[in-house]
Amino acid sequence: MDLNIASIETLLVPPRWLFVKVTTRSGLAGWGEAVLEGRAHTVATAIDELSDYLIGKDARRIEHHWQAMYRGGFYRGGPILMSAISGLDQALWDIMGRSYDEPVHALLGGRVRDRMRVYAWVGGENDEAIIESAQAAISAGFTTTKMNLLNGPLSIVDSHRKIDDAVTTLARLRDAVGNKLDIAIDFHGRVHRPMAAVLIDALAPYNPLFIEEPVLPEHLEFMADLRRNTAIPIATGERLFSRYDFKRLLTLGAADIVQPDLSHAGGITESRKIANMTEAWDIALAPHCPLGPLALAACLQVDAISHNAFIQEQSQGIAYNQANDLTRCLTNPEVLNFDSGFVKIPDGPGLGVEIDEQYVRTVAKSGHRWRNPLWTHEDGSVAEW
């Protein structure tokens, strides 16, 4: 079987995904998900540029190709390049697994668990809608949820009315669901340092499972301060793009839970190394994944071999993914079936999911140009989203 790479193709799949297909000369193909939300066309261009190196190479030399794509440019790292590398890396691992008729996790040492806990997103325009969303998650079998409490901008120093509103929402949710749900709170980097400690202290009585991105990842020193002053686990990592970024986080002691995104942080190859690094620091792994089925399948391969992985994000219920069901792009959608808040580790070859290529190509004809909202403060200045 000739496993030299013959072609590389990208497909813009609504609502905001970017699939990459790598095909070998023998016709064996692998798929990955490379999108950087809001910058899909830019990442597609980066993949096209990286294809100059990959075309004609043996698809099985994954580590070598990763190093070449990363180190082969004088300027390296960052969201665009690492997202491009991520999707290509996932596709190469998919080819590798298919060439041996084995799941990726089997080639990386075998799984340490049979299924992975997943959490659902809850949300709504008001407290009643949020409670209804949470009760629907319970009915669907989920035991863990994550939510945004701040659905608008928060100034660097802001009114305590907004803090009170956030606390009231969480209090009402906790009163409605009791201990049936573990509730993680995503600050989404929207909170500046002066308000972050205030908000964390105010939410503490309601026992959040963890608090995500209490401040922006540019401020890891401040995040470390917050972590030292609360018993609530702190999570971050979706906007860190390599083990070198995570090395600084670990050195500073800025988090209890790391959340590399396998479509942004170098794919399976790099995220596995990040997982191993964090295990040595006794830090939990919870891969970030508000994306499509290929991204989730890649995450589950790393979850399968990472002893410190404890929960997995997935995009079901996220408002901006409603235009395309998580499993509609698959011919084996049952592989990503959520049962009692868990999903079974895929055991099919490669990533374990089979793309419905005819459907994907049909919807990709319309493409997408997804952009995140642009928020402003009351004075007209740009706010964090």
C-alpha cells in the first residue's frame, strides 16, 4: 500500500467548522478538523501552504512531519499555524490507524478507560430558560454542565449589580437542580483582574465544579494569584497553543485543570505531550471542544490514553452550532452517542468516525463565514467577548 500523500483538501462545513482530508496515493484517506473559529479561511490558506511540504511524503512519519511543520518556519506557534497543524495531524493519525485497522488509541499504548464523562452546555436568555435547559440536560442523562454567567460585557471595574445578577442566576439554578448537576462556570476571559476575585468569592457558596478562564490567558500570573486564593478548581488552556505555552502555565501554578483544544494545540501529537506534562504536575485534563465530530473524536483518542483526563467538552446544545447536528456529518453517528453523561471511547479504525462525504461536500458548497459577536461597553469601547 502506497501511503505517500497525494492530495490535501479543506472543506468549510457550516456552521463554523473546517474539515481537512488527506489522501494517499493508494486512495486511503484520513480526516481532521482544523478550524480556528472566525478565521477558517485563514487556516485553510495555512494548510495549503503546509501542503507544499507534505505532498509526496510518507503519511506515517507523523512525529517527523509535526516537527517539520512546526520548526520548518522561522516564525512558529500561535493560533493560525497551530490550528492548521492540528487538523493535518489528526488526519495523519486517522490514516495511520486505518492502515493498521486499529483505533488511534491502540497505537498510542491502548486505552486506560472504556468511556469518557462528558458535560452539556446550559444557557438561555433569562433564569427560567437556563433552569429549563439544565433540567433538559438532566433528563438527557447528563450529570455535569457548563454555563456562562456573564452574557454581556464586564468593565475592568464594574457595578456590583452585575455580580449580584450572576450570583442570583447561579443560586436559582442550584435551588432548582440541587445536587443532581455539577455546574462549571465559564468566565470566558470576560472578567478583568479587579473583578475576578470578587466574582469568584461571591460564587463560591454554590460550589462550582470549576471556574474556566477567570481572566484572559495573557494574565497567567494573575490567574495563579486567583488560584492560590480560592478552593474552587481553576481551568484554562483553550487559548494556549503548544506545550511551551502550557509549560509557563504549569511553572506559574495557574490552573488545576488544563483544557488544550485538539484543533488548536497541535492535534493529537502535541496534545498527548501536554497531557503527559500535566499528569506529572498532578493536574487534570479536560480537552476543549465546542466544535464538530472530528474534533471530538480526536479528543476522545487522547482522553482514552490519558490517566488524568476527567471530563470532555462537546458541542451539543451550544447555540452557534445549531445549524449542523454534531453527528449529521457521520455515517456511524451512534459512535458519539451520549449515555448517562458518558460517551464510549470509539474503537473503530483511525479516529473511529466515518465521514458522510457526500453530505459534507453538499453543505460545504455554501461554506460559512462565521464571526464571533463584537461587544462594546456602555461608553462605546470594545469589550471582551
